[in-house]
Amino acid sequence: MTVRWGKCLNFRYCKDARDKQNIPIPMGAPFVCPECFGPLMDENTIVPREAPDARSKKSPHTLLAALAVLLLLAAVAVFARWNMQHTANAATTKTILRLAGSNTIGDTLGPSLAEAFLKDQGATNVRILPGANPLEKIVEGVLPGDSKASSITIAAHGSATAFTALAENSCDIGMASRKIKLDEASRLTSLGNMSSVTNEHILGLDGIAVIVNAANSANQLDKNKIMRIFTGEISDWSQVGASKGAIKVYTRNDNSGTYDTFKTLVLGGKPLAAGTQRIEDSIALSDAVAGDPNGIGFIGLPFIHSSKALAVSDKGTMALLPTRLTVGTEDYLLSRRLYLYTPANPINKYTRQFIEFAISSKGQEVVAATGFVAQNVTQVAQTAPADAPPEYKSLTRDANRLSLNFRFAPNQLELDNKAKVDMDRVVSLIADLNIPEDKIMLFGFSDSTGDYDSNLVLSLSRAQVVERQLILRGLKPSIVHGFGSNLAVASNDSDEGQARNRRVEVWIRR
């Protein structure tokens, strides 16, 4: 066998280089060091000798250049080793599931869910690995009966990319921190009705927190002032009662579902202020605001970090901070749902299995552990607001509220997709805690459209819709009451606010 002889120059990282080994490489094989994968110097290369006086007169620039070459060779060697190892890993790993879309979900929640899912499937050696860039991750593990690892890939470049990837069949599950738009759904009709419960899955809840520097004296803002700040109409903190300083606005980029939701709920179609800093990554945005005494931004709950969240109010509503209760009941004005979108009849068997795991009690524990609001139902002690109707105060005085509200499909008396799944969660809680059915109370609410008496009837009708579903599941609530347009949680001046006010609360008497 014909060979070429070489020497490795990667003295820092390679033992063969330090030992000055002559390394034989078969002809035709890559001429790299088998120890560190760095390039070899051919032993047949003639290196001219310098005269003694020439060596003594060698300039510092020549020495620096030589050092730079050695450092470059070392860097090339390290990269070559990583590349060959990465290629080897890829060759021994099979991709079983591909997720794409929201950075809010994909940064931590998506990888954590994938890790928990593989472990739930019985996989061993489960680990989360970096992808090609900071917005991509790979979760791998060895499933039972397999000899090589299986991987779940996660590309988190923004909610809009979820629907592009589904259309291109480059992902199995689309992650979105906003609801799919009509034009996006129209391009995916081959996958089914993307707004139906078979295609649209609620992963968890999040509150878009309006954040400022921890030292900022502002503690709450109404939605109108927030809009005017982010559009540049208000440009100094002194205009909203805080210490003087030119406001610096930070937002996510256009692909972000967080930005899209904020634009819909707050900006009302108005453009952002001139000089707004656009940032793709949630953590980077939060860090930027935390480090800027005059900064303001908005971010998902788990990314508040060292910043301070402001309480948010609207016309006729109390200022609320984004908490597990206010977000879980969706009473917080900037609460939102996190979605997973799939084909109605996925070919990949792991797609349905992953969705079932994600919305299960185990999956929801992962949602909570990563800082979002899970959909596992709990009882919460809550005091009725001061402006609540006397009967509401009386009924809730010795009762706990469940950590959700039932809401309805647009302009219908039909429960929405989340409520349909939540119904079984409520029944499971009542069964697990052995709560007598005579302690269950349902309170319906309406928006303010129409006259007072009509709204009382509508609010009662909504409570009765929930009552019928509970009866079908073997539970008969003791009290079913409508309170009309009282206790609005959002302004009735918008369709979104009206939809938020049309709800049914569930209370359990102690």
C-alpha cells in the first residue's frame, strides 16, 4: 500500500504533534491527522534553511505572521475535528420529529418538552444539543429497541415560519405564540381545517409582560399610554409620571408571534416609534431592557428575568400584573395562548403522540416548569372586586375560584377549542379531589353590547352551556347564574375586548 508521510502541527491540542510523530496516510485518504483531524505537513515538503545572519535579523512582523499561521492551523484543526464528529453523529442519528416556528416556545419550552417526551417514550441518553445557530436545537435519545439515537429538531425563527414550514412539509408540528391567520390557514387547507380542534392544539398560556428597567419608578400603565409610548407619541418618561428620561423602545422582529400579538392587542395598526430597536431573540431583548434605565419592551412571562413587569389596565378595568392566575383565567389584558399546529391526519406517528403528551398532565408540568402558565386546573382563593355585584360577593365569599375561564367561539354559544379540552380537566380535578357536585357554581358574563336585561340573559345562556357539558359528564352544578356585563376584564370598545368579557367562571364552595 502506497502511503504519504506527514507531520501534525497542532502542537497545542495533539499528542502526535508534540511527540513529533511521522504519520503514514494511505494514498487517496484525507491528508489529516487521525488524532486531531488537523491538516498534516507533507514530509516531502522542502523547507529552505536560512543563513544565521538572516535568522538573527528576522523582524517582529515575521514572527507575528508565523504565530498567526500556527493559530490558524490550530483553529482549522479544532473545526475539522468538530465537523467530523458532527457528521459522524448525524450519520448515527435518525430524525423522528421536526418542530418549527415560535421563538417564545422554541427557546426553552420546546426543547424541554421534547426531552420529557423522549424520556416518556423510554429513551435513554437523552440530551439537548445546539443546532446550526442559536435559534435551533436538537434533542436526541436512544429509543427502546434501537441501536442508534433518534432526534427531534427544533427551529425557532418566529411564529410566521411555523406555517411556511408546514406548507413546505419541512416540519411536522408548527409552534405559534399567536393564532393562525386566515390567509395562513387558506394556504394549508390540504392539511385540514387549521382552526379546528384536530389541527389547533393549545399548548399553554403566556402573558405578554410590558417590561422596564428595575429602577424605573413606573409601576403601571394603561393600554393607551403603552400604545403611545411604542408609537413614539410619548417620548419621555416624565410624560407618564416617572423620572425624566428619553424613552428607548425595544421590540421583537416581524416574524415574532409575540410582536404580532402585541401589534394586534396594543398598537392598533399604528407604526412603531422611529429608532425602535428590533431584536429576534427573547432573552436578548429582556437583557437589553434590563440594562437600559430608559428602556421599555414586551416579552413572554418566562423572559422577564432582571427587568420589571408593569401592571396593565384599560378603560373601566383594574390594573393587573401578569401572574399565573390572571394569565390562566385570561383576565390579564395581554394574556395569550401558545399553539401547536398539525395536519388533521399526520403521517408521522410521533406527531400525534407528541401532541397528546404536550397537553397531558405530564406535558403541562413541563409548561409550568419553564415559566409559562400550565392548563392543569387548580383552586385559587380570590377576593371579589370592590365593584362586584352584592350577590357575586356573597356567593364567592366562602369559595375558591378555578384557575381558568370557559370562553366561546367568535359570535357563538359554542365553547372554543381550549374550553373543549378544559372541560375534561375540570371534571378530572373534581373527581380527583372528590368535590361534591352541590359545591360547584357557574357564573356567566357578557360584553356590554345591547341592553342590560338582554346581556343578563346572554350571560346566563353561556353558563348553561357549560352546565350542560358538565351534566353530560355526570356533574350537576348547584348554582348557575348570569351577571351580564358586570366585572368587565377588558374594554368593550374592541372585538377582542368583547370576546374576552364573554366568559364563564367556575367556583367551588369550601
